[in-house]
Amino acid sequence: MPFIPHTETDIENMLARIGVGEISDLFDEIPPDLRIAGLDGIGPALSEAEISRFMQQRARADGEPLCFLGAGAYDHYVPAAVWDIATRGEFYSAYTPYQAEASQGTLQVIYEFQTMLASLTDLDVSNASLYDGATAFAEACLMAVRANRKNKSRRILVPRSLSPVYRSVARAILGGQKIELVELAMLDGRTDTAALADDVGEGFAAIAIQNPSFLGTLEDVDTLTDWAHDKGALVIGVANPMALALLKPPGQWGQKGADIACGEGQPMGIPLSSGGPYFGYMVCRQDIVRQMPGRIVGRTIDLEGKPGFTLTLQAREQHIRRSRATSNICTNQGLMATAATIYMSLLGATGLRQVARSCNANTNALVTRLTSLPGMSRAFTTPFFHEVVLLLDRPVAGVLSGLSAQGIIGGYDLTDDYPELGNALLVCATETRGAADIESYANAMSDLFEVAA
Amino acid sequence: MSEVPDSFLYTKDHEWLRLNDDGSITVGISDHAQEALGELVFVEVPEVGDTLSAGDACAVVESVKAASDIYCPLEGEVVETNAALADAPELVNSSPYEDGWVFRMNPENATALDEFMDADAYGRHLAELED
Amino acid sequence: MSEPLIFEYESVARVGFAPEAAGESNLPEDALRTDELVMPRASELEVVRHFTRLSQLNFSIDTQFYPLGSCTMKYNPRVCNRVAMLPQNLARHPLGPVEHGQGFLQTMYELQEMLQAVTGMKAVSLTPMAGAQGEFAGVAMIRAYHQRRGDHERVQIIVPDAAHGTNPATATMCGCDVVEIPTGDDGDIDLDRLRAVVGPQTAGIMLTNPSTLGVFERQIAEIAAIVHEAGGLLYYDGANLNAILGKTLPGDMGFDVVHMNLHKTFSTPHGGGGPGSGAVGVSERLEPFLPVPFVQKEGNLYTWATEADYPHSIGRLSAFMGNAGVLLRAYVYMRMLGRKGMERVSDFAVLNANYLMASLAEAGFELAFPERRASHEFIISLKQIQRDTGVTAMDFAKALLDYGFHAPTTYFPLLVPECLLIEPTETESRHALDGFVAAMVSIKEMAYADADQVKQAPLTMPVRRLDDVRAAKHPDLVWTPGTAT
């Protein structure tokens, strides 16, 4: 019997102390007509050996195709030490650090994490993580509306080039609070700054800018930031932290810098993992920190003057403010933030820059190689980070299917989200997709085209 | 036993009101309230010029373990807020009725003061809460 | 024993994790940053030592007993981690073609079915990434249901005063108003008050059963009737599912929507603050509103159900499909337990709680509900000890650390003064429980003998009590280069 340690003697002694005859007596407060005889629909127990083998077989059956798909989750190499340490029992099975004296390990890790995120984004204060990039974006929108006290608008301008799924999640989360997302038009794969003045309408609380955009392109962050600030709005910068190793961070956009930065932290040491758990990050300017959701760790001193760490500014959170809380968030993504901190420590600034540059370089190579094939061209001239939109001369779905049969995940089909682009495919090459992989992709693609021709 | 100065009026949410000579009203929180909260770490004050209705949550006092709303007692406009609280929120603890005042407002309707408790009534209210 | 910050090392960092790039990098100059990143400069060994030593400063289930009420800190089986970290599971992209994910999708589908079975609900979505998100989904679905029927005035959510803070916070996030109702001295909700507040404005009620007071809500059938008759729906906060696994079903109790905390009941790791998973289950009438995506079966093919299949869905709560790795761990756990194993979970969770309660009562501690059975958790109040000695629940929590026990939940629920909410879980032995009782007795004796000693605790941890006020008034939230340490 897994995990339950009691012997028969234990049970007898315990029942005697409680003063009942059997364990089932302890459930006598449950109305009899609500009692069930047992669980239908749950099978028999499997031993650890059986379930291990079974799950290995299932995993093997799925294979490990070669991945050129990004679209918000990226395949980076994660050094072995990261998860060896992150899955140590003392990190893995620790609780939320509410009792600070028993959690100095986790708390210091988060403080270091906060420091790294603040530096990457060049803003003042980071939280300890949110669920993922999409929910971090939704929370940033909520925060911008709360924090922009001068401007009572509940509209947020969101570029078409910003991730469609982030916009979708934001609508799902913000709908109940009557916050409206207004789309900004796209030109050559990024936000059309020439079309901006037309959109002000009844004012807006904030603009969101994703850089690099969902389509991989570099936005005109300075123009957009200054324009929004001029109109009394806040600026939310959504950024891939890996890109921030090289690109100008949200805190340096325009004259005054963005007010809130957020995004998906997965590229920093979290494998693709079938979709999660990842982590969202959020960093903001000092003067709006009390509007920021999520846990925050601060450094302080103990009774003897020794430095130590503790959760702070908790009065914003659900366990104190209840219905007036900044968010209902309780559990966050602590273990992922721990892994990310170890990853960033192992790579350091130089390592991160090297990875980011490699991503850009490999994607350049991928694009050059693929567009050398007939029927493939680039959709935009706008510069990109590590993802590019390619136009195909035939429906994308069929091409991806054919590639999949050859063990290659070719990219993300943009047809549904961006029908105006035509047969558009979003491809990505990280530092893990080198020359040989690119050659495999190109060959598989030409084979497909030959077969069709 | 907490302090309850005679010259003020009180609300059941532990705010005090002081009627000033120019007709404006100064608002703060009572000794009982500051003690229950513990040492304050932050006070969020309303904006000068804000028009408020009676019952609007217009300020927040925050300690390590709690954050409480201060409710605007009367309809009116905020004309001044206590700038000293930005650097020294603990003034509310050490001097809740003087240096720890939170904001001052011009009420729409000066006669609406009748509905508030005087010092005796508030003192009785506190005694009831103890039970 | 304190560990320097990772930024204080000045070594040459190891680079070269990535192989040679295939091409040239060509980012435009004006898009690049020119400042220096504040990142560690430590060798691999320094990094490994630093984080290993930091881990040693933590309490964890793997090292200490954690009787935290409402958290269900049971053992996290290692094989769950091994399976979740199989290379194919780690390498799979969430947007990849379903042909390359049938094994994974089938696992998710089977997990959905198992969660339906343990709750008595008709359909399950695995996407919410934590209990709080599950709550959001639940309340959002309730609102969507009423709105679709044209019932736009139903904006009130009823919440017991003892509810977990996420409940009212969630209601507000969904654009609802919160109405609190009181709990009686016997731990059950005040039905008269409930009858007084329900009406045409009622969207629903959020309940936990057993409640946050650690006792079974005996009048649940009546509560369900009152709320349903008024046109409202019932939401079940599954935080306390461990107490009733295999004994009763929330679906039978009348709940329309349920969220489960997989990181509690189904033993996925707490990770120092997450990740969790808040899968949500619904009755038939809420099925059209389930958050997407979830797994559906078409013949022999497993696919993702999306907005196209469920146009009335409340939408997406996650960029992808939720915390897949957490879901895999929960699946493995549930398969290892099987039917009998799950039924035994509640047997022993409740046995342990009642034994611990009886032991502490015998030792002179005051029970909040002495006439009631403990569910999987119970509350003791230290109010008398505080009156006699000045020693508080917080002081007990700190003193327990010196005995090698993490404290129980303190000061929640807010209703019981100086309370400790204690949940041992089924994976603790009688020996561990006896050790905890002995420590509590020791601390109580010390409280009466020399209260100040208790108030000085903890004495043996890496730090003494920390200055929270300073942390909030003068926040130091980021290390900056040049800071003295």
C-alpha cells in the first residue's frame, strides 16, 4: 500500500484513544444518503514498477520530432545542473515561504530572481512569478487600469501583432471587470505607427507592446511608448526574457521607459514540457508597486541584526485584503522561478547573450535556406529576433502534416489567427537547431514539394 | 482603554471627524483602529480635488498584517491630504488625532453631521465590541 | 549560517552551453541594449554550491512534518517526478501536431475521467493553473450561465465568513459582489441568514466541504436546496477533498461546479510556492461553458476541444493547456493509488486528524469544536494560553520550528482567535504525530514557566524573527551593484 505507514497496532491504539471502534465511525457526520460505497470509474492500483513502465511506453510512442515551432514556447538547452538542484526535496517539497525562518532558501532564491528580472527589463520591482505569460499580461492590464488614476479609461490598446492567445486569455479574465481591448493595426508585421493618431477615441488607460512581437518582428518601441505617454496612458511591455539579453529592455523604451513589463519566463531554463508548468513574470516602476499582484520578497534584518528575507507588501494579497485584493492569486510558480534563477546563474550575462545571438543567427540561416526553395518567401521586411513569418504557395496545414510524418514540426500555422496574410507559417530556430537540423528541415520540405509536383 | 477625545465625532468604522472653523472637515482613524492594525507601513491618501460620496472607500491604511479602507464619511471634495504620512506613516500610530490626520474635505451638506457618534457614544460602541 | 547573494561571486562564468551557430546574427544596432546586465559571475561549482546550500536552509515535506491546515502536505512520490521528466514529456511542444502527442493526450483524457469519478461531475477541464484560477473559472462559468439565460441581475456571490481569501477575491475579479454569511458556534452555516440573503440577485454560493473550520457541513443538502430554489448555483472549493475522497461526492451534494487542488489532494509538489493545478469539474448544465482547451475523443483519436467546438466556453485561461507537468504527476499518483488506495486516503487522513485532535485535547489544548468530528483537519485555539501567559499562536508557530516541525496554519480561519488549523495528512505515522504532540506540550509548559523563552523562538533556525515592519516600510526588493552586504 503506497505511502500510508500505519500498522494494525497503530490503528488499534489510535482508535482507542479517539474512542471509536472502527475508522468508518469517524465519517458518521456525513449524512448517510450522501455516502457512496466506493469510487466507480477508478481502476485497480498499479505498482510503481507497472506505472513507470506503462508511462515510458506511452512517452516513447509519441516520439521526439525535431522542433522548429516557437509561438510563445521555445526549445532551449537547459544545463543538467538546473533541474538536478531544483528538484532537490528541500526546494521541490517546500511550502510557500510564509514562515520565513524556515524558508530562507526559497526566499533568497526569489530575491535573486527578482533582481535578475529587474535587470533584464530595466525596471524597479519584480514579483515572485505569476502563472504564465498570458495571465501575466492579463494581470498587467488590470494593474494598468488600477494604477492610472488620472485617466479613468478602461480601454487598453493592444497591437494585432501581439500574441492572439494572450489577447484571448486577457479577454477571458478581464471581461468580468468591463475592461476593453482595442486592436491596433499592423503593417509589414508590426504595429503601424502611422495609423496611431486615429485610434485615441475616448482615451485609453494603457498600450501594450510586445517586443519581439508574436510574429517575431521588432516593434518601433520608442515611438509607441512616447506616443502613449503623451496621451496620459501607461505602457505595458511584453517581452521574451531571452530576447532581453540583447534587445533594449522595456525600462529604456522611449523617453521615460515602460511602466510595467511582463511576459513568459519559460525560455529561462524551463523545457517545453508539453505546455507547462511555465511561469509569468511582472516587473514595474517603483511608484506603482502597491498595485502589483503576486508575492514579493524583501530583504530585512532579524532580531540580532542579521540579514534575512521575508515575504513583504502582503497587504495587497488575497489572504489579507480578500475582496479588495489586487488579484486572487495565491499559489504561483515557485519551483519554475527557482529553476530559472539557477539557469540564469549558470549562463550569466555572457552566456545569455551568446544563446540569444545564436537564436538570431540560426533563424537567419533557417530563413535563408528555406526561402531558397521555390514557393517559399518572407512575409515581412521588418527585422526579427528568432522567429519569422514565411509565405507558402500552398496551404500550410498540408505542409505541416507532411513534415510531421517525417518527424519534423515545421512551425506554427498562422492561417486561422491572421487570415489576411494568406498561407503563412511562423518558424523558429533556437540555439539548439543548428546547421544539420536546418538541412534536415529543408530536405524534408523539398521532398514534400517534389512529391506534390 | 483607547483614547477618545471629546471634541471629535466618530463613525462605526473607527474614523474620527473634526469640524474646522472654515467649515471643512478633517478625517483620521481612532486610537482603537491604529492599535488594532499595528504599526503602519503605508498610507494611501485620496487625491486633492477628488469628489467623493458618503461611504466611498477613499484611503487605505496598511500594516504588515492588515490593510483597511477608510470610508469617506460625507459627500464632498478633498481639499488637502497629509503629506507627512508618505515618509512617516507611523504618525497615525503615535498621534492618531493630531499629526496622524489623513485628509481634509469640504462637505456638500454641513448638517449631515448629526448621524455621527459623539465621544460618549463611540466609547460605548467600543465597549460593546470588547464583549 | 548565511549564504552570500549569488551576485557576490566574481569568477569567470562558464559559457559554451550552446553549440556553434549556423549563421550570422544581424539585429539592428538601434534595437540593442548597451547597458550591462546584473547577472551572476560565478563558476558552475559556485552556482551548484550556492543553490544546494540555499536548499539546506529550507523546511520541506522531505525533511519535516508540515501539519498545515488546508494545504494537505502529504508525501510527493518521487516516481511522479521521474515520469513527468521523461525526455519525451519534456521535449513535447504544446502546439505540436496531435499525431505526436496521442500518448500524452490519452493520459490527459484519462485524468479528466478520473477527476470526474472522484467528484461526481460530468466533465472536467484541466487548464486552470492553480486553485485560485479554478475558482475564477467556476465563478465565471456561473456568471456565463446566468447571462446566457438573460438573468443579468444575478451578480451576488455568497461566501461564508470563514472562507479562504481567494473566494471573495475571485468573486470580485469576476465582476460580482460579495455577500458574507456567518457560521454558527457548531461550525455549520447559519441557514436563516442564508435564506435571508438569497434572491433574484443571487448568482451562487462558494463553499468548501468539509469547511475551512475542519468540520463537515451537515446541512449541505438543505443549503443546496435553498440556493437552487432561489435560482443560484453552488460552487465547491475542493481544497479539503482529501477528507472525503471515496466517501462522498460533491456532485451528489448538489454542487454545480467544483475545483480541485491537484497540489493538495493529488500530491503534486508545492515547489516553494507552486506550480499547482486547479482542474475544474462541472455538472451538465455548465458543460457548455468549460474553459478550453480540454481533451476530447473522436473515435480513436484524441484531440483538443477549442472555442470552435465550445462557442459558449468562458475562454482560455492559459496560453497553452495548463500545467502539463503537474497533471502528469497527478495522473501517476492516482494510477498508483487506484480505487482502494484513494478510499484509504480519506480513511487515514481522517484517522490521523482525529487521533491528533484527541491527543492534543488530552494534553489540555482547547478545541474549537469539541463536539464535532475532525475531518482531515481541526482547529485548536490558544486564546486561554494567550490570556494567561501572553504567548500567542504565532509564538507557538515559531517555537515549533526549534523542535523540527513546521507550524500548522495560523490565524486562519479568521473566526477563531489565536487558532492553529492542523492537518496531518495520511502519510504521517503515529510516531510523527506523537512527536508533534510532545513538542506542543513542551511549548505550552514553557509558556507557563517562562513565556519570554517562547517569545524568543526560533533560536535554532538560520535566522531569528525578522523585522516585517522594516521590510514593508523600507522595501529592499532588488540587489543593486555596490550594495553593502
